[in-house]
Amino acid sequence: MALEKAFIPYGGYWSTPFVKWQGSFANLHPVKFAAEMTQRALAERNIAPNCFSDLFFGMTVPSINCFYGAPWLAGLIGAEGITGPTFAQACATSARLMGSAAFEMETNEEEDRAILCITADRTSNGPHLNYPNPLGPGGRGDSEDWVWDNFQFDPFARNGMLQTAENVARESRISTEEQHEAVLLRHHQYKQALENDASFHKKYMLTPVEIKPGKKVVGTVVEDEGIFPTTKETLSGLRPVMPDGTVTFGAQTFPADGNSGIIISSQKKAAEWSRDSGIEIQLLAFAQGRAEKGFMPKANLPAVHRVLERAGLSLGNIKAIKTHNPFAVNDCFLSRELNIPLADVNNYGSSLIWGHPQGPTGMRSIIELIEELVMRGGGNGLFTGCAAGDTAAAIVLKVDAPS
């Protein structure tokens, strides 16, 4: 079933730069930082925080006091009268959150409704947890490093995320060389976003960002931080991380920190808040998919087929595609299976290049998808991204814009 009542004001979205873990955002509390950036973004758009009916919050890495989730964030931004759910669905958090907000719009008869969707994560300095275990030796508890240990081990598939990429690479015969070719292409696409003084990023990115872990400003972030220059020669010198594997450090993303926001509203409210009355953005469908155990990058395929079916569209109706690609294997596999050139996907950047702060990753991709479609005179756009548990989520949206 296609969605009919979920719209996004043109310009009603934003993202911080993404910063490689243990970088400039490492000591900023993710909820408080997200509140600061949300207040700034709303002020720049002349939108009062109390205009929203709900706040949907996505966050996958716990931090101090995050038990209070969306209600706390709402209070911090000056919207004390609203509340909402807090989502944690690994890398699919953004798509799941936006899909849920769209379903809320679809099923609620209240007119002029608007939902504020915020995603935030800090993979840096993640929690080191101790779980009580009275039956342990001497009553010793069980411990877990939230970020590192969960990257390394899926308790159901009993493998790490890197192994899922290797499983797909082996089954589909995706070589290291093919992966590196995809990496070089993705870097070239990202560089296009930096042209003309990063004019593409300035369409949505909150910049510059002052770093204030306390009362004093200790630095400023102007653009994505932690991206390394990449050439064919440097990639060819890398060896696979796993013995007898294919995936190198150059062919996978890196953990990062940052936050993003997007407004999902009624058609009337979206028109009122749009930066251009001639542009309309509508969410058409959301879907999920799951691959066989231990083959996470393959999960995008069923998610794509399902979301297109729900939107009532074929792949030929899609003008632009963005993916969350933690591994180059993801895009190599999807390109083959959908029979689309790698160069037709991820214009202006992707998480393979600018990093992966988990919750906000997909939201930034969707924001960039919107801006690309506006630049191309409108059309339908597709986002898909895999997530922990051999799953994936996908969204289809439509942009009506002057050509």
C-alpha cells in the first residue's frame, strides 16, 4: 500500500557534518548535542519547537540519561508539551523512524499534523557495560563493550559484520579489485559534493559547528572529518582484513559521530514551511527485508523489491538511488542483482565515504537523495540500507520540482 499523507517540507531537514570516531565530536553528549543542533536548525527555518505534535527519536548507542529518550530531547529543545517513541534498530534506525512517522500521519485524522524526527549517535566513547550475574564465578558479572563487541559478534548468526560481507563476496564472486573500483567511484562522487565551496552540502548541512564540551569553545568543525585521500595505488597496497578474505580496510566504512533531523508533516504544513513553494516532497512507501543468516549485504534486495511493490512502482520509475553501504560489497551485489550501473547510485556521497554514526546515517542519505532529485527536476527516489541481524530497510519518496 502506498502512503498518501506523509510529506516533507523542502529544506525541512538538516545534518551535522559526520566526524570519525574519537574525533571532534567524541566528548559531546549525543542527546544534548542533537538538541543544540535541532534548536539551531529550527531557528534558521523560522519554525517554533512547539509547532510539532510528536517527536520521534532514533539512537542506537546508549549514553548517560538516555533512558528518558524522546521526552528529554523534546524538553531540551523547548517542546515540553510533546513526546514520542525512541527507536533503536541499528543501521536501519532512520528508515524505520521515518516509516513509523509516515504511518502515524497515515492513520491519524488530525489536520496540519507535524512530526519532528531526530536521529543522533556517538560511537566514540560508547558505554562499557557490566550485567549482574549471581551465577558467575564468585558472582562476577558479564561485561560488554556496546559498540565494539556488537560490531564483532551477532548472537544469532554467530559472526561479525565483516564476515557477512565476506560471505556475500565469496558466494557472488566479488573480488577485492571490484570492491576497490567501487570505492574509487564513491570517493569521486563525494568530491562532487565539495565542488563550488561545498555548495551541495550547504543545502542541508549545519556548518560551522562549534565544539563546546563545556562552557568554552575548543574547536570548530566545518566539514566531514576523518575522510582519507584514496587512490588506486593506496588501495592496491591494502590486504584483506580476514585470512583468505577479500574486504580491506579501504573497502568498508568507519564508525562516526553526528546527528540529523527531518520534518514529516501534512501536505498543507509542508507547503507552509517549504523553502520553495514549487517543490513538494512525499513519502510513498517503507519496507523491510531480511537475508539468510550471515549474509547481511544481501538484505537490501528483498527490501527494495518490497518497497517498490508497495509504492506501485518499478525500478524503471526510479530516478535516483542512495544506499547505506558499510561495505563496498553491498553496492557491488545490489548493482549486479538490479542490473544498474554502480555510477547510477550514490551521487554526491554515501556512508562508505563519510562514515557511519548508526542512527543518523540513513537520514543523511535520504536528505541527500531529496536534494539530488530537486537538482534533477524532480522524480522518484529510492533509499535502502542493510542493518544488524541480516536485515535492511528501504524508503521510496517522490519529489515534484521545476525542471
